[in-house]
Amino acid sequence: MAELTMVVPNLVSMTQLAIRDPSRWPVVNSVMARSQGVDSLGQAGAGFARALGLPGDLGGLARYCYLHDTGRNPEGGCARLDPVELGVGPRGLFLASACMRDLHREEADALIKELAPLVTEFGWHLEAPVPSRWYVISAEPLRAGLGCPVLAEGESLTQRLAGDQSGREWAELLNEIQILLHNHPVNQKRLSEGRSQANCLWPWGGGAVASLEGAVCPTFWSDGDPLLSGIARTLGKPVLEAASLAEVRLGWLESSLISLAAVGSMEERLDTLENRWLAPLATRLVPPFACTLCDLDGYGFRMGLVDWWFGWRRKTQAGPVQ
């Protein structure tokens, strides 16, 4: 039986926000009310692993992103070391902005130039094929890091660093990075312009890569997610571009995996999920028979589309199906 899996970064926080305003996000609330919960598996690659029919976690997610951004596999250990903004709150430092998509090429180059001597002391090489996605390459394997920053937005950095041995090993380096970036001219200029400051780096996606042998390969769709692109490329499969469900060709016999990029504010991402992706399921009966909406770590909701569709139709008293 064909299934549709949609991987939505930070779905946990998005659904918590949707509950507060059901009139703005009625379809998201309907999905939560009429579906079965799916537990988190604890790791950022678990949502993809489950959709591919693989146990546990994919591990080493940075390598897949690097493959997408550069067209080649990294030589040696690889981890993401992304520029982020830390803020100060009642619990100390917290992750205020997990993705610096407005970081310009010249800004990224200037920050990397400042950090290069420090990173070199560790025997690493720092590069940014995309201004907002940085990588550290090492001859030796690198620790997994602090977890995907999208899943940690708003959390205390102190708690993350103290959470496990991997976090504590990164703590010394991150402290030195903060000192170098705090008063950097790039950040001073961004502050004067009312833009987020790249005042720290966030390590994640390191560690060993799990084997993809035996993976069940659905049709891959994405609106620009580099992680899914790298996974598909490793499997020798294409990723089809789609900005909404209307552009996705769903079949009764062929399963599909859709990955949404984390772009915009939480409200903007909820609007996109509601209007571009879930609303088509609520307005017309489309294949396949089942849909799983999940976060990167596997947490989410699973529903039979036929039952949900008829329930939604009765609730809204919609007219004839178009």
C-alpha cells in the first residue's frame, strides 16, 4: 500500500503553536486530532530512516548535506558547524536563531577568516560552500555534536553542552568562538541593520554514517532540503522539486517522501504547511491511503487518509469534490 511521509523540521514546536490558534491552522489541528501519535526516536535522522524502512538513525547527517552542497563526499571526518545567534535569557545563553539564511557570501568569508587560525589548531579545515551552511573537515572522525539546531531553537545552550560527553567536548571550542565573533565588524554591522548576529557556531551532524543498504526507496520530493538531496544522491535516486502538494504526482501504488526546508519564522512555516501541503489533502481525495507527518527525530502523526478526509468533509460541510 502506498504511503506519503512528510518530514517537517521542528514539527513539535509548530504543532504547539498551532493549538493556540485553531482558526488560523484548522487543517493542522484536524490532523493532530484524528491521527495516531508516532514517538520520537531521539536522533535527527530518525524520521528519514523510518521512511526508508531502516532501523534507528541515519547518523552522520553532515556528510549528506556536504554531498548536496559540493557534489562530492568529504575526505575524512565531517560535521556541520553552522553560524547561529545566541541570546541571553533567564536561564543564560539560548539558541535564538538556528539558521542564518540572510548571511551574505562576503560576511561568511570574513567570519571564517577570523576563525580559521583557531580551527586549524584543532587540525581541522572550515569551509562554507553555502554562506549559511558551514562544515568542519578533519582527518579523524568527529563527534555528533549538539543535535540539529532547528530542533534546539529556544533551548538553553548550557543544558545542551552539559547533556552528554559530546556536548562537553565541544564546549571549550564554542566559548573561544563566541569571544572571536562577539565584536566582529560583520556582527556589529548586522546589529546596526537590525539583523541577527552570527555570534556562535553550532556543531551537529557528525558521527558515523549508518548503512543505507536495504533502504526502501520512495519517490523523493522536496522544496529545497539539502539533507534529503544528499540521501537521495547516495541512493542513486533523483529528488523532484515541489513548492506545494499540488505539484506532487501522488500515485495509488507508489510511496512518496516529502521533505520541507526550514525557511522563515515558525508562523510562516505553519502557514506553508497548512496552505500548500495539508490543505490539498482536505479538499480532495488523493492517493495514497496513509500519511505520516513527522519531525526530523521521528516524532509525529500517522493517519489513514480516507477516514480523515471524510471526517474533514463532514466537519466543514464542503461541497462536491473538484
